[in-house]
Amino acid sequence: MSHDPIKVLLIEDNPGDARLIREMLAEARGTPTEVECADRLSPGLERLAAGDIDVLLLDLSLPDGQGLDVCMRARREAPDVPIVVLTGLDDEVMAARTLQIGAQDYLVKGQVDSRLLLRSIRYAIERKQAQEQLQRSQLLASLGEMTAGIAHEVNNPLGSVLLYAELLLSSDLPTPIKKDLKVIHDEAKRAARIMTELLTYSRRVEPRTRRLNLHSVLKKVLDMRQYEEKVHNIAVAANRLDGQLYVKGDSTQLTQVFMNLILNAEEALRESNGGNIVVTTQIEGEWVKVSVADDGTGIPEENLERVFYPFFTTKRVGEGTGLGLSVCYGIVTSHGGLIHAENNEMGGATFTVALPLAPSRREVSPPREAKKTSLVNE
């Protein structure tokens, strides 16, 4: 959880209960809260639809709504907002049914204190986020199975097209015909490359893992992009890495991940004629997190959860396949890691990759000696 206040919408028609709930949350230690109140369901749903609410505290006995219908209407209005039912009805059957239709918790008035109420709110938000992450993972897994099947079916005829195009190109044919054959060959080769990316995304290409220094992988990527970044007025923020940071992974695949993330950041900055990229590594427990941040235009909020879907792209037709980030997702998850995107408060976007640390060896300095480092491209 962040240190920002949790924005709570309370729909409660009893002024005394509303005041008591406000006081309970005000005196609770830990995460601060901001509480807005509505004394009817209809204005409460209007406020919910306006957005910027983290959690809904919902009474089931309201002047314009009763029982399960209240919970169902709130769920339909804002399916992404976690609901904590807070009612005077001590009924286990009703509690079970509200949970079945999407509520995260069911609390009975008079049986909760400030600590329990705040904990329920925090857990409701965390459970909702976990459910959404699971749903996204299941969707991406299903798409992966589908795309793998497509890739296998298309690869065979593509191989035949490439073979015969190459045979004809090596024969004695007029130059105009060879030019046309070259177009056929190049486009078939591009299609084959897309099929390879699809297979990588679907995780049918197993990584050849070994113990490797992640700093070396990252510096290699930055070195390869140094000239292009200079040409396009892009600065990469910077300290030379002398420490070692070991993960267990496929060097080629992880290079592809970080190259894609750097290329994405560069593309975002080209739209504004240059800018800054910051690449950092940080150890958190048994994980290493690598962040690639830019100060470009950022990602539209409605696209943040879709950027890892295969074929999703905001580029014009012909400028991209929409597979770069989905390939990153497939590679990172096949390494037992996580990847996510978020917008920066001051502008731009940050992509973060979390990978398990490799077990330490006696001859290697433990990675915890350098708790936080920054990559440099000089």
C-alpha cells in the first residue's frame, strides 16, 4: 500500500452511524483515509461513477435500496472498486451471497472496532488487486495458447515460401523479377519473425537459464543504444556499475526484454524531440527490480492494463506488430518474474521488471552489499 490516503466512499443513511464510522477511521492507526458520505444509494452511485474512489463502504438498508439489490447495483456501477458491506444485519446467508456477487467483506455494525475496520478496508483493496492480476494472467495465458497454435500452423507454409524464394533468387532471372522476388522474400521473413515472437510470447521457447550478472546484460543493452540516443537527443542517467547482481536466466531473452523496454522509452521521447531515460536496479528481499523510466508523455490510463496484450498497439498500421511488450511479458513470467507499467507523477512512464535473485556463491560478493544502484551510459 502507498502512503497516500485511502479514498473511502461511505453510503449510509443513518447520520449517527456515519459519524461513528468517520470517527473510527480517523482514530485508526496506520494508513490515513479520506471519507466521503452519501445518505442515499442514487447519489452514492453517481459519486462512484465519477471515479477516484479506492473502496466503498456500503449499508444494505437504504431509503432507495434494500438487501442484495444494493450490492448488485454498486457492483454494476463500478466493478473495479472493492466493496465492504457494513450493515446492521447479522445474517450468514446474506453475508455469503454478497461475497458471491462481488463484495470483498461483510461486517456487522457493533461488532467492529477502528482497527478491524481499517484492516478490512486494506485487505479488500489488496484482494481486489490480486483478483484482477489473476484475471489478467489467465487472459494472457489463454491468448498465449491461441497464438502458439496459430504460429505453428503458419510457420510451415512460411518456411516453404522462404525456401522457394531463395532458390529463385539464386537462379538466372531478369533483374525486375528478382526485385519482385526480393520483396516476397523479405515480407515472408518478416512474417516468420513475427511468428517467432508469438512463440516466445506463448512461452513455447524455453529459456536456457544459467547464473548471470544482470548488470552486464543491462550495460550491454545501453552500449548498443548509445549512438541512437545521442542522435535523437536522449540522455540516459548514469553511474557506472562495478557491483555484480546475479539472477538465473537466459542472457539472450533477458537482453531482448530490456532492449524492448529501452526502445519503447526512446520512442516515447522522440515524440517530444528528446528527453531522459533512467535505468535503475534495486534489491528487495529475494528479488531484484529493474526499472526503465522516461519523462515522455506517459501511457493513457485506459491502456495501462492492455499494453502487455498481444497485438495491442497505439502505433499507426505498419509501424509495429504490437508484440514487443507481450514478448517481454512472456519472457519475464517464464523466468518466474513479474512486469508492470505505471505513469510517473511528473510525467512519463516506468516499466518495472522483478526477477528472483540467484543463490549466492562463496566466490561472488553478495548482491546485498550494493542495495541500490543506477545504470549509466556515458
